[in-house]
Amino acid sequence: MNMTQQALYDTNTAQVLQWQDTQRFSYASPPSTAKTIAVTPDEWANQSGEWWVVNGALTQTNPNAPTAAQLLAQAQASQIATLRQSYGAAIQQAVSYTSKGGVTKTYQADPQSVANLTQMLLAFQAAAATPSGFYWVSLDNTQVPFTYADMQGLAAAFGAQGAAAFQHLQTLKAEVMAATSVSAVQAIVW
């Protein structure tokens, strides 16, 4: 080994930070989180790429690289997050409902529309009836006459859509967790 050629490495990450030739250049003292290691002529000649110091020897194998199990767990967590976003979109899809008066329309199921319906159900709960002339606005802005039973029916349609989407999410999450490779995990989509 040529004692004038060395590698400066981070003691926390083990990664080589700098190649140093002390015969040709002067270097500041290393910080407390770094050390130097003498290098062989072959190592000095092959400085390209990333290097680490493991058990007192230079290597191009990253000791901090995630294991296959860690990569799989990361992929699973990421895919489940993506599936939850798809679930969020699925439960907000417009719902078709036929009123007691026989009018079939599509209604918004976004969080505000669901909250509005819930609020109105609570407001009319004591009477179990809607006031005369009450209507609910469909997706195409039609004012559809609605009874209290219609409001309950639309709420049930929202609930059925949400329950189906939730069950689908649970099934897909189970598939993701049962998958044994990153590519298999990534293939599971909504």
C-alpha cells in the first residue's frame, strides 16, 4: 500500500468522501465524523463510482443499501397509499338514484354533498318528512322533488358505493401485503 494515498470516509455512513494523495497535496485534518484509510494502487486506480469502508476495507457494496425485505415493505406502503387515493376518488363518484316519484338522476357524492345530505337528514329527522316543495339538485342541476325516504335512499346509495369501494380497497391491500416482489406489488392497481 502506498501510505500517501488514502480515502477519507464518513464514519456514520461509511461512504468515501474524498480520495487523497498526501504526497502531492496538503489536506486539512478530517472532521470528528471522518477517518482515513490507506488504499492499494489498484483501489487508487479504480476510484470511479461510489465506495464505502466496511470492516476496515474498501468496498463498492453499499452497507446501507436497503434489503430486499425493506424494498418490498417500501413498495407495499407506497402502493397502499396509492390505493387509498384511488379509494378516495371512488367513494366520490356520482351516484345514480331513482326517487320515489320515479325520477332517475345522478347525484354528486363528494364530501360536501354527503355532508349536506347528512345535515338535511338530521334536520328533518324528527318529522321524518321533508317540507312541501323540497327538492334535491342532481348532477345536471335538475331540481328533483325529494321526500325524506328519498333522502334516506340517496344516503343508502352513497353508503353502498362507499362500502363496495372500501371492500375493494381491503381486498387490494391484502393482495399487496401478500405479494412477494416489488413488481408484483406495483402490478396491483385499482
